[in-house]
Amino acid sequence: MVQLRFFASLRETLGVGDEQVVLPDDITDISALTGWLQERNDIWHTALGDSRVHVAVNQVLVKPDCAVNDGDEVAWFPPVTGG
Amino acid sequence: MIRVQTEDFDPGAELEQLRRNNGGKAGAVVSFMGLVRDLNEGDTIRQMTLEHYPGMTEKALGIIETTARERWKLTDVIIIHRIGPLAPDDRIVFVAAASPHRKQAFHACEYMIDTLKTDAPFWKKEATASGNRWVSTPPVIG
């Protein structure tokens, strides 16, 4: 299982904050995982296709070629606006 | 010292505690306090809600503190950030750097608040007369 997390505007757009999924065998990196989720429908396709979206694996920012493994926590979120 | 909290904080009490902790080692303390403005992009702000990523936010703030301590000679650091619903004029964020000398403290304080704004996972949602909206781009620095 992989723990998926979505924050802020992305959570509201997708209508989900936390979700667990079984990783298909052919999904081995973030780019592929994002693409797989984008196939769900147009909303997911557009929201996760935004180039400004950040991805973190196990709470560390990563690039799309980062590997993803069973047990990981993967989070997608918009640019941060704190402070 | 890093804290992420819903409740308000007392800047005076925080600085006094920092002064006591330093026991004469710090000759300078520079602090920054961020407040909720009543106006953004021309609209009156009724309320602002701060969301964060529990766990990752604290890690990100910890990296900022560690990096500041590596770059400048600091005797103490405070980073406090509030989450949850806030009203105009409320305190959002407090950053302080204590150092033997003032320039180090000024540089470290500026670095920490600037980096917090770009690296720490917090998101602001504003409530205006025309509805709720996520603040979509980081505020211009300077």
C-alpha cells in the first residue's frame, strides 16, 4: 500500500485528502504514479498536470523521477504560501 | 526552538525567555513578526485559515533552523507559526535569532523568514465578501 495525501486547493479540487492505494507493478516512480492517478478523470488530469504542483515522498520534496515503493507516503500540494 | 500551534503567542514573553536562556552569550536579538493584513489584492479579508502538513512542516522548519545555525553564529533560534483560523491583525508567525553580534542576527532572521515562505508547507485560505479563495502565489518579498 502507498499512502496518498493531497493538501490545500488540490485537496478541495480532488475532494480527497488521504487515500491508500495498492501500487500496480509497473508504477515505480512519481511520474508514473501521477500519470496513473491522472487517468481517473478530467479533474484529476488537470489538477495533477499543473506544473506548479509539488510532490513529497515521505515528507521530503522530490522530483518526478523519484522512485516510489510500497509503504511510502506520497503528497501532492500547491506552492506554499505561509509566513 | 520550533513550534506550530493554533493558539496565539506572546512575543515579549518569547523574547524574554530567549534572553534568559542565553545567559549573557547573546549581544543581539533580531526578531520578525508576521500579521494578518485586512486587505489583499483589493479585497477586505474577513478571516484567514492556515493549513499545514503535519510532520513535514516541522521537518522543514527544523531544516531552516539547522541551516541558519550552520551559516551564522547563533546562540538561540525561535520559529513559531500558527495554524487554523485567524482574523485580521492576528499574529501568524514569529522568528527570532540571537547572536553575539547584530549583523549575524539580522542576516539569520531574514534568511529564516524568507526561506520559511518558500520552503515550509503552509497554505493560506482567505475569506472575503465574495467568498473563500486560496492564496495562490507567494507574496512578493521585500
